[in-house]
Amino acid sequence: MTSTSNRPTVHIHIFGSLRTYMDKQGVPYSVEKEIDPEGRVAYDIVKEIGIPTQEVEAVFCNGRVRNIYDPVFPGDRVALFPYGTPGPYRLFLGMARENLERAQREKQRK
């Protein structure tokens, strides 16, 4: 997505209880963030918009679940979901799989 100023951006939608962090900042639940043309890791974007990363269970990018440590690129549509999605949906959508991958990546970072 490119903003009206033709800068490379990503469009982010925030869902569920994560919206309380946006309310505290007085920011809408749908935001556009400028990012480098080379992309940016979703984890860093989540931190930058003021949501604690440990509160985000799922990052969807262009309709598919992604790991919070995966990059997103200009033009991507990103959705952030909190913990609490019912079990069958977590499995069906791939959220459970990405949570296992996330745990492994976090172990390696320490």
C-alpha cells in the first residue's frame, strides 16, 4: 500500500483486546505505517505502535497467518489478533503452528 505521499507503507488492523492499547493512545484500530522498501519484521512494528508483543498471538499478512518474527513489506495488509481465539480456529488458521515456531525463535534469541 502506498500512502497519498507515495511513501512505502503497510496497513495494520488491530482486533480484540489489543484495541485497548490503541484506545489508551487515542489511535484508531486501523493504522498505516511507513516502512522501508526492504520490509520490516512484524515484531518491531507491533512494538512501535505501542502494543506489548507478548499480547499478540497471531499476525495475519494478506490473509495468511505469519510468524511475528517474519518480515512484512510495503503494500501488505496486516492484522493483529490477541490470545483467546477458540482452539479449533487456532489450529485451522495455523495460529498454533506459528506459536510453536515463535517459541523456538524466542529460545534462540536468548
